Amino acid sequence: MASDLKGGDGLPSHEAVRELTAAEAEARIQALRQEIEHNTYLYYALDAPEISDAAYDSLMRELKALEEAHPQFATDDSPTKRVGGYIEKQFTPIRHAERMYSLDNAMDEEELRAWMESVRKLYGTLPPLCCELKIDGSSIALTYRDGLLVQAATRGDGTTGEDVTANMMGVADVPRALKKDALDALAHPERPLELRGEVYMPKGSFEALNLEAQAEGRKQFANPRNAAAGSLRQKDPAITRERDLATFMYSVSDNAALKLKGQWELLQWLKEAGFHVNPDVALCQTEEEVIAFCSSSLEKRNSLPYEIDGVVVKVNDFALQDAAGFTSRAPKWAIAFKFPPEEKTTLLRDITVQVGRTGVLTPVAELEPVLIAGSVVSRATLHNEDEVHRKDVRVGDTVIVRKAGDVIPEVLGAVITLRPEDALMWEAPKTCPSCGMPVIREEGEAQLRCVSIDCPAQALERLLHWVSREAMDIDGMGEEIIRRLVETGRVSDVADFYSLSEDDLANLSTGRVNKEGETITLGHPTARKLMSAIEASKSRPFDRVIGGLGMRHIGKNTATDLVEVYPSMDALMQASEEELQEVHGIGERAAASIWAFLRTPDNVSVIERLQAAGVSMAAVSPSEDALPQTLSGLTFVLTGTLTELRMSREEAADQLKARGGKVSSSVSGKTSYLIAGDNPGSKYDKAVKLRVPVLDEGQFKALMDTGEPPVL
């Protein structure tokens, strides 16, 4: 049995953290948090994950282990302390009746048994446990009032979700009204009832959707979970109705809302009320029954018409659940047993190189197509040059491939006994396959990287970053317009924006046709607005220009620190790598990145063209009209939404900086004030704990009006 339920991540365990110095631990914790935040955003907000679920779980487990080993670096806003998720601005936010928590994971049988032992100790005996399949979909909360469906919301950040009521009305198996017989179980009929479950897309529907996308040249979904989440969050409910979504419901926000004793009874009631409930459930009395259910579920995984990635095990009794309670992010009375990734063997036909948006060169295995976890895999990442050689995979090998978390396929290694005599070792390229420029490998990094600003493979992302609000803020210059400009050869680097004419933009095709079959162009009114936005961007502050160039390791705050020491492009380009390392906030890697970027001929050419176009290449000295620097020496942190002021946090930060204040992304003992809008996050809790003064919107407005910090 143990061999059947082996580790779910296939990666080294982080239960025993290797000995690290305090400085090493702090650096690793910060790096892990940034990586987890980045991938959480991709997963929940964009439905476009870059790493597998198993890899994400491994990062989270390592972070949790490090925080436990070094509690001095644990913070309330750590990813280990909160529910993952994001809320898109296109949807109205909805606050859940009760928080929607995540689940802790058991990655193998040993961890599952350890959790059951903790439950036994908690209650003095092992209570009945309800086992359910863990559906790989998107969480949903449905609210019924007087028995009628009135609201549907995504999980969001766990506290606040997105209003997708119109979309969920089009999902066929969601009842608009609860069956009358089921209403008798309501403990408080006069109150709204929030029920929870999972929206998923059947495997067959997912394959059909991707075939349609492929035929129309659209981007395909990575897996059924992303297809379900993306379909649920469409602006047009008609699109959602066409996507063949389905649901499995399994919980209620408040156990006291129903006159039921436990989870097993709840599942039966949900069926009686008209909901679709997964039939593969079991009420287990012993550990061995739980293990047996997990084993049988794993065996039937590939034969099911929908994707599952594990089993959820819950204490059945609601009273016992309430007694156990929750941690900061998960219930103590439930666990998710994660299935191990599926592995197959296939032929490695070639190793090609893919250039990512940040210039990273990634070797990619071109495979004989093989069916893994419900979809056909023909390509898989090999990560980097070191990994290719460590795994010793060669063109012509029979290789082992897995699809951990049903997201990103990867090659685990070669079957050496099947290696042909003519199998070829792979050699990393010396130049970028996209632009032909030499590639570099920075000290301490595993990736090869192209640092040319004119690299076609990186062009679109660099261009999008340049026009973004946090950089040059070219209003109206969206992705589709930039894509068309690139495709037509009008723009290939950021300097090309400033050589565009109104006619160039007005005559740009939108990719659509009118009723007469004629191509629709942007037109002169739109073109004039874009030209005005391009012209306005020339006067953006110099730190925005630095940040907009997209140098690695140089974010918005780092660019500001850099400009304080090097207030012009000429001064910055003359700085040595050693001098750059002396700047506050600039470490060895950032200094090396800046130095290499500014000595790449293509990059220098783009900078010279930007300067010739009139883009600001120096910090503006304070003028007589500049605001008094009354906030100099003070550090501010912003949290929540500034609803009353109708101001974004970025705009608020700019106002603080204009008066000499500094803005940080995290609360610490050095924070002077926290500015809190609606729905403040964990930063508020940390500020209260550290006794950092908190300003509400009215006090912040007074601060901006008077220019003087309040006395609290």
C-alpha cells in the first residue's frame, strides 16, 4: 500500500531544513515569498500557471519549514498564513458570509496517517471521517435567499470573491431554486444560505474547446481547471453558457445554517435540494478504510470523465469540526491527500531552445506524443543546461515524463538501458536563437539569458511593460494594438513608439471586418488619443524610464534608489559594477544586470534613440513649484482600497513621494504610518501588532491637504 501512495510532489522533502545562517534563511525566505506570490497571481488571476501544482506545493512547504525553523522571519502577510487567490477589477467584489479557507496537504501515506493521528490526539479517539474526491476545478459560493439563487462568487482571496452571478446562471446543473422538501432542513429560513462547491469542465469538453481554439489560432488552456476558471470569469455570460461547465457541491459556509449533524448528511441533503453531488464518497470508521478509499480513487483517476488531483478527508461531525477550528489558512479538521504525478515513457526526438519573456533560454524536449493525465504531451521542459546534463538525457533516448499537478510536463530522466548508440548529447547555444546575440550566464544562476533589448522573443513583453501604468503609462496602448504593431513591423523595441505617426496608428488593422467584409482599422480619433499619450510619456520621471527598460532585478523602488545616486542616464552608464553595488537596495546580482544591460550595443542604441525622441533621461531638480518635502524621513505602507478618495494605491504613493516620503511594500518596525482603505489585509494586523500608527482615508486626505503628518 505504501508504494501505491508515495509522495505527491516527487521532490525532496523539506521536513528537515538544512542548516542555514540567519542571513541565508532570511534571503531564501524572501526569495520563496516572491516566487510564490508571482505564481499565485499567474494561477488565480490569469489562469495561466507557469509551474506545476506539485512544484508550487514544494515551494510552499519549504517556506513553511524555513519559517518554523527561523520564527524571527515569520510574518503575518506570508503566503503560508493566508488563502491564495486574486480579485479581478472587472468583477464586483463580494464579501463571503464566512471565510473560504484553503486545505493543508498530505503528500504521501505517511503524512496522511500523521494527520489522522493528530486528529486522534485532538479528540481522544478517531471520529468517523468523510472522504470525497478532490475535484480539480474552481471554487464557487452560491447564495440562496428564500430558496432562490441570488448570488454567485468565486473564492477570490478567501474573504472577498468576484461576482459571477450572471455567468453561473448559465451553468446547466445549478438549480435556480432549492427543492421545497429540502427547505425544511433550514435552521434559519429567513437568512441567506451560502453553499460551496467546485466548478469544473469535463475532459471531453476541455479537449473540444482546445481543438476549437487551435483551429481559430487562439491560445489553448493548459488544463481543465484553467479552462473552468477562465470560462467562469468571462465578461460575456453567453460565452460561459457555451463552455459546458458543471458543478459538484460539497459544503455550507455555516454549519449552523442547516439542521444537520455532519458532512455525510450534508451531502445527502445537497442531492435532495437539487445539486450535483459527486457519487464517489465514503464514510470511514478507521485509518485503513481511509487509505483504501485513497488507493481505489487513485486507481480510477484516469477513467473518470473529469479531473481529480486527490482526496479530501474531513471529520464528519460538525460539532467536532467547530471544536477543532482553523489555523490562519486552513481547517484543522480536514486534509487534502494529493495524488502522486502520473509518469509515462516516450521517445525524445529533439531538444530545442525556447526564449522566455525575460530572456531566459530554456531547453525543451520535443517528444513522441504521449497521453498523460488526460491530455497529449508532445513537449516538456528541461529547465536549464545543468539539468539536461544532470539527468543525462540525449536526443534519441527513451525518457520518463510526468505531468505533476496536470499542468507543466517535465522529463525526469532517461531509460539508460534503452539508449541507442547514436544518441546525441545536447550542447547549449552560445548565441540567442531568436536574435543571434551572445547569451550570458550570471554567476550563481543556472539559466542562460539573452540581454538584448531587440530580441524578438522578448519584444512583446518588454513593450507591454514599457507602456504599463507603473512605467511610462501610455494610456490606451493595449496588448492587441502592440501585437499588431509588432506583426506589421512598425514597432520592434520601445524607442519605436516615438517614431509612430498618426497615420501609422489610424490605418492599423484591428483584426476584425465589418458587414461588408472590409477590414476595420483603429481610425484617426483613437490614433490621436494614442499619439497624445505617447507624447505625454516623454515627460515621465527618470526613475519610470529606468524601470520601464526592463532590466532584471530592477523594480519600481529599486529604480528610485538608483536615480537618487545616478540622476542621469549619462551618469548611470559611466558607473562601474562595483560602484553600483554600493547603492542602497542594489546587490551584486542587480549591479551585474545593470552593468551588462548598459553595455549591450543594441540596448545602448535604443537608449540613444529614446533620448533623441525627447524621453526624459535625467531626474528633474526640485523647482520653485515643487511641494515642500514635509514627509522627508517618513516611511509609509498602503493597504486596502481607497474607496472614498477614488484613488489607486499607486496614485497615493506618488503623492506621498512628491512630499518627500518613502513608500514600502511591507510593514516593519521602521514604518512611520500605515494608510488603510477598505478591506485592509494582513498588513493592518501587523501594523497593530507593531503599534505602527494607522491613518484612515480622512486622515490621509488631511495629510495631503496640509502636508503635515498628524499627531496620533
